[in-house]
Amino acid sequence: MAKFRPLGVVPLGDCAAYVEFSRTLDLEVNSMVQRLAVALRSRGLPWLRDVVPALGGVALHFDPAFEGNVLELAAELAAQCLKKGLPAAKEFESEIELPVCYEAEFAPDMDEVSKKTGLAAGEVVKTHAAAEYRVLMIGFAPGHAYLGGLDARLAVPRRATPRAQVPAGSVAIANEQTVVYPYAISGGWNVIGRTPLAVFDAGRPRPSLFAPGDRVRFRAISGKEFARMAEQQ
Amino acid sequence: MDPVALALANALVGNPVHAAALEITILGPELRFEHVTLVALCGAEFHGGLPRNRPVLLAPGTRLSIGRAIRGARAYLAVAGGIDVAPVLGSRSTFLPGRFGGLEGRALRRGDVLPLREDAAALSQERFGALKNTDGRSVRWSAPLQTVPDREPVLMHAIEGQHFAGFDAASQRAFFDAVWYIAPESNRMGFRLAGPALARRDGDEILSGPTALGTVQVPASGAPIALMADHQTTGGYPRIAEIAYADVPRLAQLAPGATLHFAKCSLDTAVELRRDVKARVDAVLQSIAWEFGH
């Protein structure tokens, strides 16, 4: 792990610190950061309240009663984990197949995406469902996954005006990523489908369907299948 | 939002500081207590309600009417034993956007019944009985701790955020010189601040990074957002500043329209401020515990 060295450690206020490894999206760093977060959590330190892997680094949130130097301690903890060796990605990553209905009713931005990409709706669906994605980060809202691996032909900018409310389960694209909205929330990504599965349910043993590092595939389903699966949720 | 006022209210009824209480924002409820209940109201000052910052034993059938906030934005009503909702993800808080936690994941409405512990009435009597210096149904003292700022603009200490240097010189100055208003579209996730528009030197998008309580981020509009208790864990906007943890409870007491300004401080100063606040809170909590005979 000697090859990974932080660019620096920056304070996130006086109770948290961000150990930053990259300022651009680097998939190798992203995967390392996820493994580092798992290693940090497994230390079970009572004064380390949360560990949040972001795209290019990891944030350590300390208990406000902790009085030490958060920058030094964050750097030290990260260095210790890197030196000891990180858990292999396969020890915690899952494979997830997500059923998605791409029919017009659930795809308000499909026409716009077709226009911008020059691909017919059917081609957009086929291209979106053919790729394998990786969860790069959970953020924005509980269970909200940023998935990398979108086919470059589907790279479209975010909508100029975000929608006030995007329905739960909406599958959307922007730039070179795809997201699944865990619940009804405002959002600016281009919605091209919807999953009937609950992406986040605080009552489940594992509330978030997605975790950083998971590999994800989308499976196109009909409106009828959507209705049946939604009922079972 | 104001953990100091919450801790105080809980301590005054003999609870652990993190027990579930009612957070009352700007407009208060009318509550009826079926059984004898030991309560305490702390934080913002509201029309009606109760004598603040002290334990009060309410008789069965008491109707408590809490009106509008006069000073501050948030009051905390704690009851002996805490409000007995099931913890979700290790917390009894309500998370409105995700609709989980608290009572069915939503704001309270007329007719709701709040679950208290089965032994809440006995606990209330027992704890009130243990108090020294009682006077009828309350006590002869009140806790001296106050998070509601008594003048504006309210001073918030802040350290430079990771992207501070990426803002143009005028914006760097304006951030610490301007008086900012809390905008109406503020909530438990973040307070939107109205004032001069802030601009970055280069328009490059930054890679989404982490956020924390008190992070001040600046979206493309140039109007900053101070992240509060229900903030997201990561965000794609540049972070211009990080508000000192010690000052966040006072920020939580600002309603839309209230004013604040920022004073630049070092990380060491922010840590010292946090230590000072903790020492003051601990001392008050200890003196309250002494009144309960501990």
C-alpha cells in the first residue's frame, strides 16, 4: 500500500478531517479509499463516530468530546491502516442486479436524452442496461449511490433546472455516472427509468441496497413486472 | 439542532443528555398530559409555555400551550424518561426528507399521542421527590446556560474551508466582512445565507467531497449554505469555510431573517472554543445532578 500517499489532510470543522488522495476521479484510488474506510471502521474506536468514503478520500468524524489534534490523528490512523494492509475488495463488495422499468411513464427525460445523444429510446435502454457499474460513493441522501461505468455515448449534462421532486427509485444519468434516487427528493439528473425495489429502508438490517464498491447491473422490466414487484415491496 | 439546549432540558428532568425530546421550531404546539409528568423547557423563548430552564412537575390533565418564538428559533421540551419512540439507525431523531425515525418519520400533527415510558409517571414523582430546593411544583433556581444570542449580527467563528483560496479576492473578503441573513428556504439540512454573491476564480467543477456539521458550501448561484444537523455526508460544491463546532448551537437558534457574520479563526482556536463550551456545559450538568442528590 506504499504507493498510496495522501495529498494532504484538511479540517472539516474542528471535529472532522478529510484525508485526501486524489482531486480527480481515479478508480484505483476510489477503490482503495473504500477499503481504507472498511479498515478504519473495523478498528472500532469509540471516539471515531463515523467514517465516510468520498470519491477521492475519506472523512473521519470524531466525537466532539475528543480533544486531540484531528489532523494528526486522521493522518496517523490512515497511515497505520495502509501500512498494515487493507482488506481485499471482494471481502465486502456485493453484486446487485436492479430491475428497472424504462417505459415512458417512468422516464420523463428519455426524449431529451434521445435528442442529446442521437440514440433512439430503445438504444438508450439497451446501452444503459448492458454496462456493469460500480458504486463509487454513497452521498447526497441516505442510500443515494453514485455509479460509475456509464457508456460514454450516454454522457449528457445535468438538467439546467432541477426537478422539485424526483420519485423514489428513479434511475437517472448525468455526465458519466448514473444514480438511483432512494426517496422522493429534488434532483437535476436526467430520469430514464424507475426501479420498484426499495433502495433505502431504515428498518432493514442493511438499510441501503448499495454500499461503496458494489458491482451493479440493470435489468429492463415491463410496466406489468414493475407493478407486481412494487406490490411485493 | 441545538444539542446544548437539548442536553440541558434532559438533565433538568434527570435524563441522559441524548434522550428523545420535542424540538419546537418557531411555532409551538398545544399539549395535554394525561399523567403526572416532570418536564423542562429550554432553548428559545416562546409565548406561553412554562418557566424555562427548570424542572416543572405537571399535574394530570394539564394543557400546555406554547405559542410563537419571541427570541431564538428552537425550544426543547424534555420529559422524565424521554419520549419512547423506537430507535432507527441508533437514533430517535426524526429525519423528515427520508421519512424515518421519531414518530413515523414525520412532523407531529393534531391528535398524535406521544409514547412515554410505562413508568413515566412514577419516574416523574420519584425524580421530583429527589430534588432539593423545590418550591411547589418547580424549584427555586433555574439553569444559567443560554444558547440564544442576545444581539445581532451573531458572531460565528469559522476556519477557512478547503476551497477558500479558490474564491476570488473580493469574495474572500466579502465572506468575512458581510452581514448575512438566514434565508427563508432554510431547514434542518442547511441554512441558506443571503448576502453578496460569492464567485470562484476558476469555474472548474470540483470532485464531490465530504461535508460535516457547520460546513459552509457555495453552489453556483454564489449564495452560501451552512450545513446543519441533517446535512448530507458528501457534496459537490466548494467549501469556503467550516463553522466552529462550539458556535453551531447558537446558529441553530437563528430564525429566517436573523443576521450573522463570520470571524476567521484558526483550527486551534476552534478546538479551544469547543473545550470552553464543554467545560461550561459539564459544570452546569454537574450542578443539576447535585440538585437531584447525585
